[in-house]
Amino acid sequence: MSDFTNQILSQLDPSSVQKIASQLGIDPGQAQSAIAQALPVVVGGLARNASSDAGANALSNALGAHTGNDLGAILGNVLGGGGQGDAILGHIFGKRQEQAAQQVGQASGIGGANAGALMAMLAPLVMGALGRAQQQQGLDAGGLGGMLGRELQGLGQGQHGGLLGSVLDQDGDGSFGLSDVFKLGSQFLGSRGRT
């Protein structure tokens, strides 16, 4: 996995994974594996959306509401029923939200409903981590887009690249493979070389 995604994973200690597992009614090992598959999909979806200037600007503006809290506080809020995860996923995947959850559920073995709930828990964590990175690194919309473009390329090379490619296949024709992930990442980096 890539740097940004790994940073989020490293914040999810065994206690946090146990809480997520309890919320979903699955065992912690299954939860850990599902998190490792679902998280790149959420990050990749955000990266795809931010590949246009308008998308990057919208994401940059939205992150203002997700700065200031550490991931532990965000996770506590999410597990308590807050965090607006479903709304965030709706912005990321649009009408393909349920299909994305089904694909993650099938790949992880936890089922579509659990995968959707898990992704809704992870989405606020991703937004919080992105907000913190933007603040700490002083990233404008272009810099944020560049960071996500590099992340998308790294994720495409990882073990979950096939799942990521199938979820990002926007029209469902099966043509969004790893080459498309790399191409999108390259466009991202090319259009955002200057920040």
C-alpha cells in the first residue's frame, strides 16, 4: 500500500479494529483484512474525483470541515453513529456507492451490507487524515490533487489494485484496469506539476 493509506492503517490499533469488528458483527481478523481492502477503494475514489480541477477544488473546500481532530477522535465519533460517512461516500461514488460496497463485500468476504457500513466508517477517517495532511503540508487544491495522484498510482501497484480498478470502472464495462489507474495517476501528476 502507499504512504498515505499506510498512515491511516497505522492509526487503527487492535483496539480500534476490535471496535469496528464488534460494530459489524465479524471477528477482528476478518475486520482487519476487510479494512485493508476497503480503505484503498475509498482513497482511490477520492483520488479519481479530484483528478479534475473542479473536483480538487471541491475536495479542498470540503476538507475545511475535517481538520483539527485526530483519527482516534474521529473514529470514536464514527463508532458512536456520527461522522456522516454515508454522505461522504455518496459524494465519492455517487450512484455507484452500492455497487462499490458490493464489490468490496465480495472481495473481502464480509458481504455488501457490512462493506458499505465499513466504508462509511472509513470515509470520515480518510477525510480527517487528508485534512490534516493538507494543513501540515500547506497544500492548495493542486497540491492535494498531486498527492492523491501519487497515492492512486501506488495503490494501483498494490495487491488490491484489481479490486480498485473494478470499482473505479465508472461505466461498468470492465475496461478500467491497472493501465487506466496509472494513466489517471499520470494525468493527475501532469496537470498538477505546478502548485
